Amino acid sequence: MALFEFKLPDLGEGVLEGEIVKWLVKPGDVVKEDQNLVEVMTDKATISVPTPKGGKVVKTHGKEGEIAKVHHPLVDLEVEGAVPVQAAPHTGAPTAPPPKPQPVAAVTAPAAPAPAAVSAEKVLATPVTRRMAREHGLDLGQISGTGPQGRVLKSDVEAFIASGGTKASNGASVQPRAQHTWQPLGSSAVDQRIPIKGLRKKIADKMVRSKFTAPHYAFVEEVDVTELVSVRTRLNEQLAKDKAPLKVSFLPFFVKALINALRRYPSVNANMDEANQELIVRGEFNIGIAAMTEQGLTVPVVRNADRYSIRALANEINRLGTAAREQRLKLEELSGGTFTITSLGQTGGLFATPIINHPEVGIMGVHRMRKRPIVMENDQIVIRQMALFSFCFDHRVIDGALGAEFAYEFIKYIEKPELLFLELA
């Protein structure tokens, strides 16, 4: 028998770590090759990690809720034969089934004395976090860590800066002066403390990173969608006559209009490479469609959306939405996006300013359509179907004038949807 150290394999594009959601094995268990060992949640999806070898579980590394690093030890196995060569990174792990819901217990925070000053060198933190702190002149010893064993995370530094944390005259980091002393808050009989973890924690971290990193600006315009509503109605009537099991929403039309606008303004169809400070203008049109699920907001990606017809787009968007709600999305269906659409349908309100799906540089919000009296060019008042569209861009790379031009290029195809047919390949 020999000891085999199985390390966490590559989990997908740009994924360096994941949260251990649930161990599926324990020390002493005998597992077969390709049997799932653990459920790991990344910022893209929850996946099950299989073992490349069969054997007896000797040790598991990390507890549920802790962070597991790619290429770091995950499970020690006792296997048959000689000591094997370290397994190569395993890819293509299947999407995990939804984890069983766990009851949430109310927790009362114990009182704690104020922490003593801690040397930044003794603080648990990754090199990226330390570099970020140095760039902002901050002392890690003054920042509360929310990671395992009190590790200071990048999001902790971002939250510290966002809350007004500054560098004192002596170089030490100081928090904004409080007007009163905070006391631990207990729970009454009707209170409930809900830990921010799992997918909700991933969403929170990503939103903070995007809002903190990319200086957002918004552009909102009112759009006459009367002709689009008419075209969609006629299309669905024809599909009903053909007894097709499909009803086309407005989203496929929005995707087609966006692609035409992105072709004319390619710098909007891009990702921001923070490490190298480069704008990567993407050659593919991979459109993310934000979908609300019971677990939280998910953004499945329609890859190569320019190759689809309106009808095919409707099918693909429906398929991805269903897979998102059932937690069956694959990693490649959650990554590689170049631009995102977010829509709340008829509950979309007047307008909103959505947060960019970083590292993308633009996002579009779709809001409620309603009939309104509109004054036409001849001063005649008519009833038209109107809607507001909101666009948010990364101001580091997309100037205001460019963002407006891009928006009006999109609007052109929405107000005159027959132009979409001129652009079909």
C-alpha cells in the first residue's frame, strides 16, 4: 500500500480557490476511482471533485466553510501498488447537485476585548492582499480578517477602504472615528442571524470587487418599443399556429441588437485585465443573461451568440435559465462572458444602475415596458409602448460619449426591429 496525496485540480478559467461546501467522504471510507469526494463552490459554480484513484481515505484537508486552494492538498488516500506520481490537474468536473439545505441557528456574538496591535508580517494574508495593502499604505494588522483562522482577504481590504479607512500620519492604518462604542448585539426571540456564505458570499465578494475596482457610470434612455412588441406578437402567433413548444421573449431581440452594436463598438465587447492593465477586446460575442435562482443571482453565458437565429436564441436562453434554477450549469456555461444583460421583466421598475459583471466593461439593464402618451414630431399625442434601458460602463476604458453612441446604436435596432434582418448572416 502507498500514500497518495490528491491535490485540488484546476476548477476552470481563472479559478484559483473554492469554498468547501460539503465533504462527501470521511477518513476510513473506501472510495472508487472517479467517485466524488467533496463539493466545492467557486465564484462561478458549485462542483463535485472526483478522485482519480480508488483507495482508502486517510485524511481530508480543510473543513466545510474553509477555502481550498488549487494545487494544494485536498485528500490523502491509501492506494494499492507503488507510490504513484502526483496526479495531473483534473478538468471537466461535473456540476454538483444542489446541497441539502441546512437549518440556520441564531448566534449571539460574545463580548470581546479590543485586539492588541498586530504586526502586518504575522497577519495571515495572501501575497495579493499584502500587495494591495502596501499600494494603499495600509497596515494589515489594523484590518479585521474574515477568512479562515482570521486570514485577511482582499475583500476585507476593499471593505476597509470603502468604509473610510485611511493611513495615519505615522503610516499606520486607522478606522473612521466612531461616535459611540459598539456593543455586541444579542438576538431577541424573533431575530435570526443568517451567515453570509456559499453562493451569497461569492456574489457579495464579486459585487464589492466590481464596484470597488471599476468606476461605474450610467447612461439611461427612453425607447419606443411599439414596433418590437408588434413583431414579437406576430412571431409568437405564428409559432402557436405551428404548434411549436416555444414562446419567444424580448431577450433574443435584445441580444441580436446588442451584437450589432458591439460589432460597431468592439471596445465595449471586452474584458479588463487588471494584472497587466490591458483591455482585452474579445473576438467572440458571449452574452451573459442574469438569472435569479433560489440560491442567488447567476449569470449563464450564451457563447457565440452571433451564430444563433432569434428562435435558436430563445431556445438557448430558456435552456440556460432552467439549468441555472436546477443548479445544472457547467463551468463553461458560467465563464467567458463579454457583455451582460440583466432584466426583471415587468417588475423591472423605472430604471436601475446595474453593477458591471467584472471583468467585463459594460452591462445593460432592461426595465418595464408600458403604454404612455408621447408627443410626436408633428405635435400629435399618441399612445406608444415605451421602456427605459440603462447602461453601465467602466469609465477607465469607456468614455461617456462612446457609451452614449453605443447605446443609441443598440436603440436603433430596437425601435426599428426590421433592421435586424438586414444584419443576419
